[in-house]
Amino acid sequence: MESIKKARNRLRLYPKLIVECGPQATEYARCVALRDNVMKGDCAKEFEAFKVCVQEAAKRMKTRLMALGGRGSRFGSTETIQIHLFLGFVIRFMFIVYGEHHDKTNVLKYTDVDYHVFTDAASEVAQGGSPFDRHTYRYTPFLAWILLPNVYSHFIFGKILFSLLDCIASKLIYQLLLLDGQSKDTAVKCSFLWLYNPLVIGVSTRGSAEAIMAVLVLMTLYFMRLRLALLAGFSLGISIHFKLYPVIYCFPLYVSLTSHHLQDSIWRQILPNRSKLRLVIGTAISFFGLTGLGFFMYGEQYIEEAFLYHLSRTDTRHNFSIYFYLLYIGADYYIPGLNLATFGPQLLLIIVLGFKFSNRLDVPFALFTQTVVFVTFNKVITSQYFLWYLLLLPLIVSRLTMTSSKAILLTVLWIAAQVSWLLPAYLLEFHAVNAFVPIWLESIAFFSCNVGILMAVISSYMVVPTIHHHNSRKNR
Amino acid sequence: MKVHLHRSNIMFCYYSSLLIIASLFVPLSQSLTCPLVLKTNAQVERRLLNEGFHRDLETAVYLSSPEDLQSCLVLVKEVLPPGAYFDPSQLRFLKPFGGPDFYIPQMINVETPEHFSPRILAYFYVLPKPLNHGRWMVNVTVPVHFRYHRARSGTSHPLEVGVRLQHPAILLQCEDVGGDVCTPLAQLEPCPPSGYNQCEWLPVHTFSTSEAVMAVIPVGNTDLLDVVLLTTTCVTAGATLLILVTLKKKKIS
């Protein structure tokens, strides 16, 4: 926390530094703004002048630059992050080994039921069949393919793969934060939010495939940050192919590719340009390519199980969603406008948030808030969905101007709201107590808690001056 | 919907009564020649352990027979009502821990509520343990789950429904006893241990001193629909507005 505070103080001085170097900054900004698609080295001369000026100003003010600092300062951190990635993997491996032992000796299983479904589907594929021959397999067929070693070599292969992907995700978080101009120290600490998150460790080592999604979404952001729109599109398309929800990210990612000097016009933001087209083409190729390949190989059964099932699924059993009780007791009634009332707020907020934070440097924040809204306002919420936004939290946490006590308070509130939901749910499920109304009230409390946290996060989010980020990018 | 349900019930009763009548006629010709079927009695006693939606169904079958049942395998044939289900993957995990061999011919959707779910057939294969002279015992305990039920009005109904689990049918398959005289009485049921083919099984007379076990499942109250609808939509609409206001206040440089 200390280093975050230091970093924040340093960041506060940035505007002053930039003011000191007004002429050089203007020169550099003009150079960048004039180009529609800035490439590395385009404005090297202007940047060099600006950099030298800022460094000298920093010396005068006795502060240290973060992103502008020499390359040498990053080498030490590479080791630190690697040690932590290794440690994170070892912890996960220990959980996997424990899980194997636990499952052999206990009736209640550590391994997730879905993992058995994946493995069964993989063995169907191994026998030359379709993964959809395994009842309840409702995922992309390529997941079963990826997990073929579960059948050929060892059952735990998939869990090890997911753990490795968790580490890759943490490394991507680290890299993204460095690109964002954070210090190595802050970047390492923020990546812990994923690497050492007990929820994440549990999910991956029990065999849920969320780590694949994590890497795909972070890859999208990483390529976006490097302005490799086509590759970003590829990752985004694959992630939508794997799970539908990242489709909500299309909008802010697309708009974020608008050139800066055109951002004040909504029309310009919607109109395509070359990098936008690259993003769209990349997304379309990978999404339709993979989905088409799946359809070609496994036919309508694939579309039915992997897409239509999820769209038409109506599971009215109790869950964290605020809509659960309404959908349960209202199932037999025709309520006009119910779809609009449940779907409308979710859609509206996702669009508004995507638009509001569509500046390319704020895109991670747009994605984070969109995901929070998507999950919080969804008709069904399970705890696995929380990972979808927890993944993006490390990317934005260093930009929040929030006291650590407030951050702790909000975290405790979030966990407490879930735990207190569990009590009536437990009484209903295991003691046949008619606790539907208490569960509903708890779901309202949890909903309000999430909305409150979202509002606090939005208010405390720090939009960093655009100019600073060009510098950090240049100095990669 | 209701009419349809009634009709299928009537058809079910009709067919099962036909079957019963047919099975009454067969033994008349062979009557005293197959003591395994005609002189064996199965007393079924069962309990539902725990509370709530996830429970353990304990079934004890006491067989008394003039024949030696040492070489026999017992088939416990369950028909679960739409409000209950067995989870096949859970039963599979239980096998290494002493769970029974079983066969469930249907795919089971564990998510659907009672009114969208079918009756479930399940076959459990168990070896009898000798008790004392002429008596054997079979004991099976399996986890059973209950489904969500349609919500109803709390003013005219109690806010819970009972799901009754009828006693199972008991059938035998023996190596040494029975013989050709029993063949005409045999009925075809899935083979042990996992039901790939059809085998011949001999039905035995089943009775019980207790009624069918019943689980009580809480249901939602549709009287609250107005309140819940209003509150839920107000809360979500209010939250949407609050978030929009927060966004409006937020200055983006």
C-alpha cells in the first residue's frame, strides 16, 4: 500500500512537470495528434526534447519519474515478478495434488463437476466422436480438444494448464500496468490481486476454465495497448467464441480507436477508421472462423448446446441475482414489459459506461465497470461470474484515489453481503425453511452493495492526462 | 397443460392395470412350480435422512424365501416423481465408497423445476446379506434431490408441497434357484451392473408396514408478486439512475 501511496504522490506532481515543459509538450502533442495512426518512433525527436526537459524538471522537484525512468530500473522487477509467478504456480500445484488426494478419499469432491464434463467430452473426441455426445457439455468443442491430454496423459493436465494460464494472466496484468506507467513495485502488487486471490486459486485448481477467459481478455487489452488492433480483434473474437459475455467489450474497444483530436464528435467516434476496421476484421475472423469450424464439424448440435441453450436457459433456483424471486414467482404470469425492465438497465448502463470511458487509456476501466454492471444486473448470478470483473480490478486499482481504509471497508462489505446471503440460502436448501423472502432481501442488499461500490469506484477513478501516457508508451 | 397431465396419468394407470392383469394370468398355469416367485416376500422399509432439497434415501428390504437366495442379485426398481431426481454423476462418485451399482436410462436435467421434469426410472443392483434362517436383507442408501416447485398463493394453500417417493419394486436374478419353471414369470429389465442389455428378472411380492416416505419442499408465494415486482424494479431503476448521476458528475478531461 505504501508504494501505491508514493506512486500516487509522484503522479500528482506530473501535471506540474508537464507545465514546466509546456513548449516541448505542445510540440510533441501536436506531432502525435497530427498522425492518425501513430507508430513507434514517429515523433522521436519531439519526444526526446520533452523527455529531457521533464527529467530535468523532476530533478529540480526532487521526485522520481515512473514510466519515464531509465530502462535499467525495470530489470530488477522482472525477477521479482518471475519469483511470484513461480510461487503462484507452486501454490496451485499443491492445491491440485491435495485435490487429487481429497477426491480419492472423500465422497464430497474437490474437483468441479464441470471438469469431469470437460474430460468426458475430451474422451468422446479421443474416440472420434463429438464432444456434445457428453450430456451437459455446453462449451466450445475446442475446449475438449485442448483437454485431450486429460485422456491421453493425466487427468490433472487441464488443471495444470489452467494454473499456468493464471500465471500468464498475472504476468499480463503486470505488463499492462507497466505500459500504463506504473512502477514495477505497484505492478507486482496489483498482479497479486489475481495471482494470490484465493477465489481464483480455488476456481482454477478445481478445474473451471475461467483462466482461459482471463488470458484472452487480458491479451485483448494488451494488444489494444500496443495498438495492434488486428491481434486485439483476434483475442476478442476467440474470447467471445469461448464465452459470450465479452461481446459487451466490443463497443468501448472500437470507440477507443478514435484519434484523439476527433474524440469530441460522437459521429467521428462511431465512424470507422483503419485501426477500427482491423479490430472488427480480427474479431470477425476469429469469432466466425472458430464458430464456423465448430458448426462445420459438429453441426447444429454445437449451436444448440453452446449458444441457444445459454440464451434460452431459465434457471429459477435461488442465486445471488436480485431478479431471482421475481422470476421464480412470476414464471407463470405474463408481466408486460418485464423483459424491458430486467434487460433495459443492464443494456443502458453497459452502453453508457462503454462510451464514457472509451478513451484508449481508460478502456480497462470501461471494461471493468461494464462487467460489474453486467454481472450485478444479470438474471442469474453465480460466484464464478465475480471472476469476470475481479480479473480487471488489478488494472484499475492503482488509478483509484481511495484511502486504504475505505478500500478495506468496501471489500469487507462485498464479502459480508455474500456471506449473509448464504445463511437463508443454507436454511432453505438444507433445512427446508421457507426462506425465499429473506433470500430475496439479501439479494437486494448484495445488489445495493455492488452498486454502492461501483459508484464509489467511479467517483474515485483518476483520469490521467492523456499526454503522459503517450510518453510512457514511447518509452517502452 | 392440466388436461394433458390428467390424460397421461389415466393412460399410465390403464397400461399398468393391463400389465397387472396380464401378470395375474401367467402364474395361473404354472402356479405352484416356481416357489422363488410365489413364495418369496419382500418387506420394504425406508427413511429419508436429513432435511431440505438434498437428502439421503435409505431403503431396507427384508426378503423371506424357502429358497436359498445366496446366489441371487436384487434389483431395486425406483420410479421417482417429477419433483425428485437422482444425480447420476454423484452416484458414480459414490461407487468407490460403497455406493450401489445403478442404471438410470434417462438424461437428467438437474436445473428444471418439477412441472417441466419427467418421472425418473432408476435401477439399483444389490447383493443380499443373509440374516437368519430363510431371511435375507438388502440395504441401499443413495442421495436424492428435490426440485423447485411452482410458486403458489399463500392465502389458499400452505407454502410447501409434499413429494412422495413410492416404494420400489423388488426383482431377483438367481443362478442356481428358479430354473426353467420360473422362466414364464420373468420380466425383462436392464442387466447389471450398468444396464447395457435386457435381462430376465423375477418379480417378488412386495409389501410394507409403513407409508411411502415424503419430503416437504418450501415453495414461493405468488401473493407477493406485486410487492416483489414493484420493489425489484424500483431498486434496479433507482440504482441505474444513481450510477448515471455519478457518471454525469464525473469529469473526463
